[in-house]
Amino acid sequence: MDIQSLFLAVLLINVFAYITIRFRPKIYHVSLYRPMVWNFKLSLLPFVILIAFLGLFFVMLYFYSVFSIRYFNYIAYGVFFVGLFIWLLILPNSGYLITELNLNHREQDEHEVPIWYDIVSILSFALSGIFNTLTNIVLVQLTIIVAIDPEVITKQGMLKLIGTAVIINLFVAIGVYMGRYIRFNSWDILHPIQFTKRLWKHFKQKGVLKDFVLFVLFHTAFFTIMYFVLGLHTTFTRLM
């Protein structure tokens, strides 16, 4: 899949998913399921953060190229790595949408809304989470290529770059688990003591560690398989 097709797919699936959850109460006269709307907005937050810090990164690089002041170069890469860390903390909010497949929201109005509507709606939400996650990863990979210079990247370097998708997907899977089962938010890391206590309390329970490992392995594999199925690993070769 080329970049233009990817962005179009992301736009269409996000718009469709949002329409289905917004039209649900209007069509069937039920209450709006606000947690779903909130989770949808959070899934788009990594895009906002990524675009913001990448914009600042390239502005600083431009100033460095024009004025040849080394501090601009230092600031640029400082912004890049700090922004990348914040982005990585927020990114699981995109992948989290696949957990909506449990259809919990039907408990309050399962008789009013036909099951087919919610299947289509929630499936579109899950797909938007997958597309949002993988598109974020591709944007970071493209930024790395541009920053390094596409002409000097070897085939081995490209394989390492593609390997970053697996690593990021691993972090996403861990974040999704923590959000679903420990009810962590990305910003809970700002309270490290409470964060650690809740983490310890959760994992000292019997059988939890096994579930965690299996959850992370299967979700990492799933996101990575989707990365290859969508042909995103070939995006870079088309640009070089």
C-alpha cells in the first residue's frame, strides 16, 4: 500500500467509525455511549502529538541548514527524542480500540439496537485502531529515513528499520494490556509510586503473568502481521 492509499484508508475508516457511533442514538433512540467517543478521540491523539513534534523537528533542522548554528541541530534532535518518548506513551490509545470488540456497550440497550449494527460499528472502530497505530509507525519510519538520507540507507539498514515496527508493536501491545486490565492511562506514569504499586498489585495475582505474556505475544504478532498484510514494509522501497 502506498502512502496516499494508506492516508485515504485511515481517513475513510475513521470517519465511518465515528459516524456509526454518532448515528446510533439518533437511529435507535438510545443514549450515546460516551466512553466509545472518548476512546476514539484518544486514538487520534498520537497523530496530533506526532505531527506537532515532527513539525518542530523539521523547523529546527531548517534553521540549522540556513543559519549553520549548531544549537538548532541539538534542539532538533532533542525535540525528536523527547517527542518520540511521549508519542510512544500515547500510541497504545490507538491500538486500544481493538478491545472494543467485546461489545460491552450493548449491555444497556441490546434489545433496542440490532446486533448487526454494532458488529459493523465496532469492527470499524477496531480497524480504525489498527490503521491509526500502523500509520503512526510508518510516519516515524519515514521521518527516520528523511533525517538519515534515503540514499545512504543500505538493505540491512532497511531491515533494521522495519524491525522497529515489531518493537513499537510490542510496546503498543503492553500498553493496550495495561489500559484494558489494569485501567492505566498514559499519563499515570507521571505518578511513578502509585503506578508501581498498582502494577505490583496486579501482577502478584495468580495466573496474571501468563495471561500478560500471551496477550502481548498475540497482539504484537497480530499488529505486525497487519503491517505486512497492508504492504507497509514496502512503503520505503517505493520512495528510494
